[in-house]
Amino acid sequence: MIAKIKRFGLIKCIIPVLIIFWLINASTAFEPGKLQWDNNGVSDTLKRNEVISLNEYSVKVVGFSAPVESEKYKERPIEPVEPFVKLNISRNGSFIDSPGLGQGDSYISPDGEFKVTAVELPLGSSNQWLYESYAPWVELELSTRGKPDLELIIDTADEYQSAPNAEIAVKVILKNTGTADLTNVNVDIMSQIPVLRGNLKNYYEFLKKGGEVSQTITFSMPVVMELKKHDISVNASGNDVKDISYKANKSKTIVIAPQPQQAPSLKKSTIDKMYLKDQVMVSLTFKNNANYELKNVSIVDSVPKGFKQLNNNSLHWVINVPANGEWYFRYLLKPIEANGQGVLFPAATAQLKIKSEYYMIQSNRPETVIYGPKIELSKQPDVPEINPGDVVTITVVAVNSGSTPTMVTINDTLPSDVTLISGSTNLEEYLEANQETSFSYTIRSNSDGPISLPPATAEYFELGSKGTKTNTMSQGLPISIKPPPTPEPTVDTEIPVNPTGEDNIQEVIEPVVDDDITQPPEPHEPPFIPEPGPEPLSVDSNAILNLIVGCDKISDIVSGINTTSEVCSIVANQ
């Protein structure tokens, strides 16, 4: 009996040990450092006995660091306190643990599904730890574990028309819309339609939260004689850090209609992308699905903008196609400029007569992206107009608006009536996509007329330093000459005519009246009789009168008096 009891006691001891061992293994089946947490948690500032909850988890503040005495003359602890908070954590009312946390510490539940963090506590020197002012608090933040979430998208048309050699493109997109990463991701695609290109099974080692992966599967178009439905199904799965599996499923049904009887088809195809240095092959295929020959079928195609044709074909054909037969033609094009947005080729057309009725059929419009450089030049002066002989600065700017780098050589020239003062008129540089370069130089011209500077030219490779060289140029640059200043208006002065017939006097002097000059006596007054005295000198009376009146030329010059010709004539007749 005693042995049985001992054995029973041993069994009772082993069972708790096994449970503890299982819990330890369960809690260490994942690395806590690799756990990711949902950003939609909660936070709050709590005091003793206050509770904060998140979903099924509750956290109660049950204690803080003990109060301490203060310094004798200051309101602070004698020694700094090591702040911590004591918590009780429960899930659905069941106690889990009672951890103590310092500032910045976190507690993660054994199952890794919950985390509580002590974001902030009062400083160790705060008076909130003193006996007389004990009022500690803690800011807690609660978070639940982030989890992946899978979303599948099947991108393809809903309806297709059956045709030989046609294709069905299906794009499968897998998104992780959850709050944690996903590992060991498998994507399986299933359909009864034959696969032409692509993999039905795909594996991804890692898919981050918020990330997505995609793949395109090309199926061969089945030829059907009646309307038929086909299902495309996708299964996706992956694991999180705890090795928990997550799955997603998606299905789409597409309808394939039979091709109308006796309807011919015209298909145009080319490559999806290319470099500027490459050539592109364009293929045209005309299919006669009728059971009789089609005669005088006129097929016309055209070259898209940004390409040049490498042969002399007119891209116009008149053909006969046998019953259920095909006609095809290929020709080469060369791109002349880059187009990172893609070039949509024009549709080819076929005009034909079927049972006395005329029809026109258009092909599809393939698209090609052309990667390459595209250099654009501009040329500007620093001033719009100058005076003859002024110095002007010219700036040449080159912009690579294409999608690949290239080595570019820029050259500028000057006319014969312009002199280079400083700087250089050429530049060679390796110019990356969406970058620009420039150079400047100064010139002078003594020309009285406008200056006309020729365009700057650039030569660059079609790809880096490979391929043929392409040329481009800027605009020409006219520089105006400032007009001369407008003279101020002048007043014309009429020059008097000399009655004696001598040369006209250039300067007209206004007459000046001097009160000191004795005016000639009136004709009726008696002649002047000098008083007796010494006998005067013998002088001509007319000369004296001329001197008094001012008719004497010398007197005119000295005194600046302009005597009227009428008075002088009277004196001369005396």
C-alpha cells in the first residue's frame, strides 16, 4: 500500500513538471525580439489601483517604489529613487502575471500575444516619491501582436473571343495588408486552360507587412465552338513569426466565346521595350478563317511618330489569301527619340469584300517603351538688347529629359562680326537622365544692326557611349541693338535779308536802345551853332552825324548797335 502511495505521489510530481516544461517550450518557440506589434494599441497615465484594458487583457497598477524621506532643507529624496511600477495582468478575468517594470521596460505575455510597456515614470529625484507628497504615476502602453493578412487579386478580362494562336494574360497579385511580416509564402494557380508562359507555383521567402508580390501567367487561348466558361483559382499561404499559418483563396470565371464564322483577323505585334540604339521588328498577320479564298485584300499600315522605316516598302499590300490560310509580313523600324511613357502603335487596317459586302478590319495596337537619352538645348542672353560695342553673356543649357545617361558634346559658333571675349563655346559631358548642364561665354559686337547668333548644336550617343550619334540644336538667338536717343526739338530763327545785297549775317542781334546816345535833331530845328572859341578842326559833318547815329561801321562793331538802314540812308543824302 505504501508503495502504491509513493508511486502515486511520484506521478503527481511528474505531471506539474511536464506542464511547466511544456509552458517553457511554448513560450520559447518564437523569439520575442522578432514579434511585431499592432499600432492600434491604447495608452494612459494611471495611479495605484487604476486599470487600463485592451481587448480581453486588463492591467491594474498595484504598487510603486516605496516612499522615501526628503533632504532636510529640500523637497527631494535623500537618495534618488529607482522608479518602478507593480502590475497585475489578466486575460478574460484570469490572472496571468504580476511583473514589475522600470521606465522603458516591457512585459510580453507567455503566448506572445500581448505587451505592456511602462513608457514613463516620475524621475528618481521627483518629490512625488517623498513621504509627505507621495503621488507616483505611470504612463502605460498596451499593444497586441501584429498579424499578417493576405489579400488576393486576379486581374484579367471577363470575356474573351476564341481565336487560333491567341493568348490570355492573367496577373495574380498577393498583398499583405496585415500588421506583421509573412514568411515561406506559396502561391498556387490552377486552371484547365493550357499554360503558355509563366509558373503556376511560386514561392517567396518573405513578404513584409504592407508589401505585395505579383506574377503574370499567359494561357493559350482554347479554340471553342460554343460559349464556354473556365475557372482560374489561386491559393496563397504563409507563416508568421510564431509559425502560425495564414491562407487566402480567390477564384475567377472567364467566358470564352467562339469566333464568328468567316470573320478574318488582322494582328500586329512587336516587342514591349527597347533601347534607342535598337531596331524593332513589326509583324503583321492576316488570317482567313473562311472556307473560301479572299481576293484583293488591301492592307495598310503606318509608321508611328518617333520612328523611321529602314526599308522602302510602302506599307501597302494587295494580297490574295487562300481558304483558312494566313499572310504575314515583317518590317524594321528604328526609333529616333526616347519615350519612357511608351509609344502606342497605330492600328493596321484591312479592306476586303466578302459576299458582295465591303468590310474594314483593324488590328490591335501594340505598345513599346523606348529607353534612351533625349537632349534638349536652349540658348539665352543675359540682356535682351545692347548698345554697339557692349559685352553680352550667352548661356547654353542642355537637359537630358530621357531615361538613360549619355555622353554629349555641345558646340556653338559665332558669326564673323562677333568677337569672343571670355569663356568657351563648347562642352563635353556625361549627362545622366533628368539632369542638366550649362556653360556661358561673353561676346562683343560693334555692329550697328541686330546680331543674329546661329543655333547651338549637340551630338550625343543613343545609349551611354554606345550606338549611333544623334544631333539636336537650340533655337537661333537674335539680339537687338538699342535705338539712338531721340534729339530734342529746335526752333528755326528767320535770318533777315541784307538790303545791300551782301552776305546775310548768321547771328541776329536785337537792337539796344541807349539813353546816353543823342538822337538826331528834328528836320525843322535850326542847325547847331557852336559858341565862339578856338577854331574847331575841319571835320566832315556827315561823318560826325554817322558817328552820332551809329551808321559808322567801326562804331557798329565797337558798340554793338544795329542802326536801321532808313536812318543811315537819310544821313547819306544830306
